[in-house]
Amino acid sequence: MQADADPNLIVYFGGAYVPLREARVGILTHALHYGTGVFEGIRGYWNEAQQELFVVRPMEHYERWKQNCGILRIGVPNTAAELSAITRELMRRNGLRTDVYVRPIAYKSAERVGVRPDDEDSFALIAMPFGAYLPSDQGLHAGVSSWRRIEDNAIPPRAKICGAYVNSALASDDAKQNGFDEAILLNESGQVAEASTCNIFMVRKGKLITPPVTANVLEGITRDSVMELAQRELGLEVVERPIARSELYICDELFFTGTAVGIAPVVRVDHRAIQDGVVGALTNEIRTVYFDAMRGNNQRYFKWLEPVYRSPDTQQQNANSLQEAHAS
Ligand SMILES: Cc1ncc(COP(=O)(O)O)c(C=O)c1O
């Protein structure tokens, strides 16, 4: 899925809340020419029964973003807690009462020609309505890409660097042209790394297996949530180890994880059905516990969620307007 945003959507740009149509960058912006930006992706899930929007693990996302910005020496002046508060404020200003995707982006913003970056940095936050990224209820057909995953010593894949996503775009486009729903990339050692925008897990002999963080993958926050949920809620053993391509063909179950996709089952790889070609039982269980936790239906995982409408800042705003009303 691709999301086109309403030009009147309020975004945070240049330190202010402005309509999207006014948030513009110049044609000579460094990041546009050289890919020198770092972005993030954060989810908000709407809970209809509770009439609440929950932001998923915003502190972890903003801390990862700030660390990754450090790899490119891009400075983001605000703390993770401040960025999280701006995110909730954006959602309230836009009256978002649906599933949401948040896109923070920090970039080298000097407008001049020359690849060496200087110290002029900017950032923006966008929060927009966003449904399912890859409709995957029936399971996806993935293809192993002929494009290899970028190496840490070339462009660190853990950092969500804008220019690095040319690698994902090439693989994703190629997969589409070849009739697949999504691409799986191998790293330069020939082992499974990840999909174009998600991490990968396979089930073999009752164990949940995923490549280690040194396999040229993004250190996914969904990956981390799934590992904890699988161990605590389903009692599964989780193993981080290299995965060979041919294991994808003979595994018991396969799925992708990521902020945008959530948990996306894979039922075919390279025209080969995984087992009987239907969504696996453990995958279904993991999906259920994942979405329950992220939509605010499992108290044990409230630690990961920040409510938008019942948040302390809303209560403070309400208290302030009450005080103002009393004073006038
Ligand atoms: C290349 C890549 N791998 C994995 C992921 C999943 O990471 P996360 O679960 O933190 O969204 C993403 C998306 O952010 C990604 O772009």
C-alpha cells in the first residue's frame, strides 16, 4: 500500500505545526542529492472500544532514530520524550481516530552542491492515517531477490538512511515485476538477511528462528516485540542464527515483521509452497497476541503504548483550559 497524504494535514516542520502543503524543501537540499537523511516509522493503532489511539513504542523508536542520526552526524535537538509529545500533539491536531503511521525524518539541509556534509540539519514529523501496508491475510508469495543486501561497511543497513533505501526499492520493484508480493534479500555471505522493509522469521521444529543483528539487517523494533511475545505468551524458544536460502523452502512457517506490515505471513517462496501453502498455526497465534498487545487489549504490554487522547499532556491541557475558564 502507498499512502497519499491530505495537503491540509498538519505536520511538524521547521519547529512549527504547519499544513503539509507548506512544508517544502529546496531543490539543492543536500539530502535530496546524496541521500543524507535518516528516517523512522512508528505506528499508532486505534482501539474502537476504548476510543483511544495508542502509539507503539515511541521512546524506543525515537531513541533508535537519534542513535542512527548519530551515524550520519545529524543532530536532532529534542529528546525522545519531547519528540513523543510532539507526535501525540500532531495526532490530536489532526483529530486522528484510525490506524496511523508516523514518519520522522532528519536530513542534511544545506542548499549547495558538494557531497561533503556540513552541520546544517533539519527534521520533520508527519503522522497520517494508514491501513494495512501489505494485505497479507491469505499469506504472501515472496521471491529471493537477485539484489544483495547492502553491507554495514558500505551503508549501514541498521540505520534507516534514506539513500540506503535504493537497495530496498530496487529489490521491491524487481519482486513486483516478477509477480511476487515482496522481496527477500540475501547478504553478501549468501545468507538470508531480510525483506525490503521488514525482518524475517521462520519456524522450524517448534523454534522461532531469525537472522542475527549482524546479518546486515535493520534491528527491528517489531522483531524485538515478537521475540518477547513469542517467549512470554507462547513459551516458544527464539534463536538468532544465520538462515540459508534453502531453509526457506523447507521450513514449517515463515513470516515478516515490521512497523508498517505488523506480522505478515508468507506461504510461498520462489514458487514453492511452504508446507501446505496456508498461513501457519504459530504465525496466526503470534499475529493475534501481537495485534492484541499493540491495540491496547493486553494490559501486560501497556508498557509499550502511549495513549494519545488520555495522555498526561491532554490532562494538563484540560486543566489549563479549566483554569483559564475560571479566571475569565
Ligand atoms: C529494511 C527494514 N527491515 C526491517 C524493518 C522493520 O523494523 P521495525 O520493526 O523497527 O519497523 C524495516 C522497517 O522499519 C525496514 O525498513
